[in-house]
Amino acid sequence: MEVVGELLLSAAFEALFHKLACFDFLTFASQELIHSQLKTWNTQLLNIREVLNDAEDKQITSSSVKLWLSDLSNLAYDIEDILDDFNTEMLRRKLSAQPQEAAATSTTRKVWSLIPSCCTSFTPSHVTFNVSMGSKIKDITDRLEYISTRKAQLGLEKVAGKTNSTWKRTPTTCLFDEPQAHGRDDDKNKILDLLLSDEPLAVIPIIGMGGLGKTTLARLVYNDDAVVKHFTPRAWVCVSDEFDVVKLTKAILSAISPQSSNDANDFNQLQVQLSQSLAGKRFLLVLDDVWNSNYEDWNNLRSPFRGGAKGSKIIVTTRNTQVALMMEPSVTYHHSLKPLSYDDCWSIFVQHAFENRDIQQHSNLTSIGKEIVEKCDGLPLAAKVLGGLLRSKQQDDEWEDVLNSKIWSSSATGIVPALRLSYQHLPAQLKRCFVYCAIFPHDYEFKESELVLLWMAEGLIQVQPSEGNKQMEDLGAEYFRELVSRSFFMQSESGESQFVMHDLISDLAKSVAGQLFLHLEDEWEHNKNYINLQDTRHVSYNRCDYEIFKRFEALKEAKKLRTFIALPVYVKPNLYQQCYLTRKVSCYLLLKLRYLRVLSMCGYNIHELPNSIGELKHLRYLNLSRTLIEWLPESIGELYNLQALILHGCDSLTTLPMSIGNLVNLRHLDISDTSELKKMPPGIGNLINLQTLSKFIVEKDNSSSGIKELKKLSNIRGILSILGLHNVVDAQDAMDLNLKEKGKIEELTMQWGSDNIDDPQTQRKEMQVLESLQPHRNLKKLTISSYGGGTFPSWIGNPSFSQMVQLYLKDCRSCTVLPSLGQLLSLKSLRIEGMSGIKDIGAEFYGQIAESFQTLGCLTFSDMPEWEDWHFPSSLDEQGSLFPRLCELNMWRCPKLVGKLPCSLKA
């Protein structure tokens, strides 16, 4: 039986309690005369939460409890939606009141300050809101009462503590349960080399996802003849999820000295006995299946181990990299286990599926079996369990049923329970984030940054007061890395920035998510008769060349949908192909989905959005990247909850809405690669929560889009391009921007564009502006384009920019001297282009340090028509220490350059 929600409800309830306790919200509720209803909700939800542990265990055997949990899950979503309605209305009234406050006299302003902001703009729309919300409140109240009544009827009780699972892992032993191990010879030899080295006590962690064969590998080396001879004594202890230091010490002592009397629970006595048993002996200890990453617990446990002889070793198997790093900080001893090859998986499958049968006499089953093994993706546990499942099945159609189903996502197979154990050990907030990934199909590749934005939009990342000023993006990145560490996500072969879930992990997410998540190509196409779209909250689908309305028509029933995503979310430029989407989706269907929080229509031939887009009040994430959108309606400014507006690669975009300053919750405005966008709307400076502003254009004689607008944006991070810097009138405005304090900007582009660079006054002003725009020393990449000053400021090339790896100077035609770039200690790529004022490059280029350009790998000079001489320190050149790591030198269109190259470049 598929479970409902698992521990997700517990985490969802915590989010509801947090919202119900918000001071501003309670003030608004009092003014709207709904405070008593909300207080009743809070009490009933607290009573229900007390029995969740009992319900989540009993649902395995009770369909009535399972249905109750399903209804409760839907109710929790609906309560969150209605609370979001109230918060949105509260924000709307506050923003509506601000213009009135600004226009008020000093006397009336004092009066305004005494009135709650949510009540300062009473309009007929308030009446409409109150009437519509009244019926919703009654519906929630009635359903909550009904849920509470059924709770009592089902006999659900408060359970002290949480039973993590009705399934419990069988304790491991050092004995083999397999007649033969396949595909681990290389891994075994590497571990043996570490084990048999005569070094001080070391911990050797074997790391990998569940079912990958960590315990099998540990058994292989533990029972190897060389290991048996080398270590005395040897001990094997299965730790599992309970890291009780007293029990573990007793278990290790019992394994080391079976004859010793260790019935006592006195920790000191146990540790003394264990220390005496190990003193002066070269021992081997295996701690199998360790989950606990508490350093204090580990430090207490290992105290007796320090008395062992030189060369003693401890093997630890774990799914969590953090556990490995805690127990052994040196990654030299870490061994990450990889999936098996197809041939090795096939051998395991045959071993279990065809035992005592001649494989040659079952050619059809062999053919089907090979396709089944391909689905195992190198996971030995999958091959083993599927082989065991099929060993008693003799008919072709029985094997085909397995081949064409997702049988390994069923708890009956033993695969999902093995992975479910990993899932159940996740903190509650990570559970919700992981299950959200059920929206992705198998083998979907995703980036950390894109997934974190989706988590944020769905309210899955909540910064607690105890976490100080930490940003949601940083907390989300921590969640992501933790899921990588626990092997839920793994790096894709496509590159370091791409991640993917193993199919079995993906199936686990889908099994927990149930019907709340729907991928049109998978679940909907094959289960139309079994899915209730009214309960579906999240939908994704693979983008097609031509999308007709019939494909989406059924979604009219999914009126409470929160997520509508065309995949992939990020379209790679080299794979970009315009797709066509019927206007009925954007103009008709989406506007019926009033609870949408995430909307992505990336890659479609959309030219405009309907003005009614502003009615999607709950929207947090809007992705229109690589569409043909030319402008956005002013109603965008009514999406007060919007956190991310992604317009990357919208080549036809010419303007942003004037109302964008109303988006006070906007954190990410990606307008990169929008070549037709030439001006900025007013109010950008009001968006003080902005983390991403990929481009800002300084306009001439326009104070509303002057560089001062960037002053308040203290949270800007990542990539920032400031264009039109020749329009800065006063260098003090650039100084006030205070880029030196914006330490999270990693890539910065500064671009001028003056046609009057020969004017001395213009040159002085641009020199002052660039001097004032000194960035934070954390900067990694810098581009300066069309700068008209005669020299560069001293900060360019300053050694304090120790993290700068890339520098690009382009079309700075008035400059006659290059800055001391050799002092940039981490510089790997340097490109100098269009510097027509440069005639020679000499000692100033290398700087005052003894060794310059020690990390430079790529150097490019181009379009330098007046460059004649390239001088370099002869002492460094003769020693061959100039540009020691240079791999690529490009020189184009430098017609006057004469002389020789440095000796280190001649090869």
C-alpha cells in the first residue's frame, strides 16, 4: 500500500503554525474580525498534530486512516492557500496606503501612523474580499471539524516519540550472504592498500547511496586472507540509526573479547575494559551503516581506540559524506562507491534469477531479463531483489509485467524500503524539498540554483529567527548540498553544475508524493482513470514543438494547482528551439488556476501575456526565458508575492513594466541576454530584497533610472552588469553605490559608451567614476568595456583581489598604460582587446611582486593597432618562471608588434 504524505504533514503543520503566529497577520485578523476563527483553527490543528505519528504508522494497514491522512493533506494545502490570501490582501492594502501617506501633511501623517496599515485604504474591493473570504473560512472550519471528529472515530492516539518506520533493517554481520561478489575487485584492492599501510590509526569511510554495496565491500576486505593475518583482533558492529555510545562500546567490547564480562552499563567501566583489550594491539573495527554526525558522540566512542598499536584501522560505511568528514577529515582515506557496470549487474541478476536453472534453455527470459537489468542503473541491490522476485516466475508474460512496471517503487520488493530508510532519516524540511523533486521525470538534469528558486516559491524554505540574517537562497543551498551528501542527488555526467536523481530515488519521491504531483507524460498518460485532478497541486510536462489545447484540457479540473512547469526549466542556448503554445493556455487555462505559485513557460513563441496575469495573486515564480515576449503588462505590478521573474534570453523584450517597483518581495530579476532592452523602469531601488539583477542600464537625464537606484540593493549577488556608465553625471553617485560592501557579487561588468572620449572633461569624469566603483575583493570575474579614462585606477590589479580568476579589458581606447595585472595571484584568464592607445607593454604590466602571472592559463591580445613592443623582466624570462602555467596564447590584429616573445612562450 502506498503511504500518504509520510512525515510531510508534520513539516507542513509547522509552516501553518508559523503563519498563524505572525504578529502582523494577527493584527490584520483582528481588524477583519476573524481572529476567533483562526484561534480555533490553531487549537484544532495542534490536537490533530498530536496523533500524526500514530496515523502515519497505522495507514500501512488501515485504508480508513490512509483516507483520513489524504483528506488532512488536502485540507492543509487549502488552509495555507487561504492564509496566503489574507497575507496578500494585507500587503495590497499596505502598498495602496503608501501613496496617501506620502502625499499627507506632517499633521495628517501622524494620524496615519496611528492607523494599522492594513486598514488605511478602505475601498469597495475590501467588501468583495471579505464576502468571498467569508465562505472560504466557513468551508475550512467545517472540514476541520469533520477531520477532528473522524480522528476520534478512528481511535488515533497521541504517541510519545516517532516510530520512523514499520520496516526495520536486519542487522548486518561480517559473514557473506552471497556465493560470489561481482564488480568490486578494484574497490577492494584500493581499500586493502589503505588497510595494510603501516600508518597511525585511521578511519576509512566507504560512502555511497543505499543499496550500492557498501556492506558487501566491507565484508570482502574484512574476510580477506591478508587482512585476517594482519589484524588481531577484528570486530564487526552494525551501528544503524541508533548511535548509543554505551551500547556501541558494549557491542565492540563483546566482539573484541567475547569472554569478558560486560553486563554492566557503567560507561566508564566499559571504556576502561575496551581500552585494555585494545592496548598495544593492531586491530580492525568495522562500523557498518553509520548515520550519526554528532562529533561529541564519536569523540566519546573513539577514546579507547587510541591505545591500539600503529597501523590499526577503522572501516565505516555510511550514506552521508558529512558523517565521513566528521569521523575522518582527510579525504585521502575516503572511498566513494560507484554504481556497478551493466555486466556485473547482469551477473548478480543471473545469480538470483536463474539459480539451478540453465540460462541457455531460457532465451526469451534472458532477453527480457537483460532489459530489466538496464533499469537497475548499476545498483546491485536492485539487481539482487529483482532477480529474487523473478526466480519463481517461469512465464514470459510474468517477466514482461515486471519489465513494464515500476515494481521497484513498491515496498514489497525491498528496494524502496532500503531507500526509504535514507528518506526517513532526513530532517522534516529536507523531506518536503526532496519530495518536491517528484515533479521531475526520470533522468531529468537540474541545477542547484533553479531548484532552490522553486523550493522558495513553494514555501519550502523558511529561515528561522535563530538563523539570524541568513538568506533563503543560502539556506536552500545548504539543503541542496545536504541532499547531495546523502546521495539523493548525484552529479550528472553533463557537467559539475548539473545534477540528477537515480531512478530508484526518483521513484521514492513519487511514491511519497502520491497524486499531489503529476507529470503528464508519465502518471497522467497511464493512469487517467485513477487520478483525481482536484487533489493535484503540482504539474510538469515535457515541452513539445507544437502544443495544442487538448493536451492540457483536463487540467481545468485542477483548480488548486500550484505548479505548472514546462520542462526543462533551463534551456541550454545550443539546444534552443522555439516551440509553439496555443494562446488558449495562457489566455484561458492559466487564469482559471488562481492558486499558481510557480509558472514556467520557458522556450515558447509567446509574444505577450494577457493583462489578467495580475490576477494570479499567489504567484512567486514566473519564468518566461527564451520566449518572444516584447513587453509585460502593467498588471505584473499586482503580483505582490512574486520572488523570481526570469526573462533570460528574451531577445525581443524592449521594456519592463513601470509598476515593477511594487514587487517588494522580488528577489531575482534575470534580464541577461536581453539585447533590445535599453532602459530601466523607475522604482528598481525599492526592490531592497533583490538578490539577482543581472543588468542595470544608467539612463541620461533620468533620475528614476540613475545609478543611485542601486544604492539600496545591498543583497545583490552573482552576476551584475552596469551599462551606460557614461551617463553618470556626478562621480559621488557612483561612490554612494558602495560596491566595496557588496561582497556577494562574483561577476561584474562595467560598460561605458561615450562618443566624446577625446574630451578631457569626459576622461576625468570617467576616471573618477571607475575609481569610485571599486568592487569587493571577493570578485571573481571583471569586465571593463568602452571606458574613456586615460589611466586605470590603482585598485585594478591590486593583490587584495586574490579570488579574481578572469579579467577582460575591452575598447578602452584612451588608456596608454595597462594596470599591474601580474599581481592578481589567482588570475587564470586575461583578455585585452581594442586598446588602441597602447604602444608598449613593460614593467608596469607585471607589478611589484617577485613572481607574476603564476596562475595564468589563457592570455589573449586582439585589435591593438598601435602596439609595438612587449618588454618583460629578463631575469624571470631566463629562469623560465614567467607565465609558467600558460597553455593558450592568442594574438590577433596586432600589426605593429615586433621583437621576440618570452622564452617560456616560444614552445
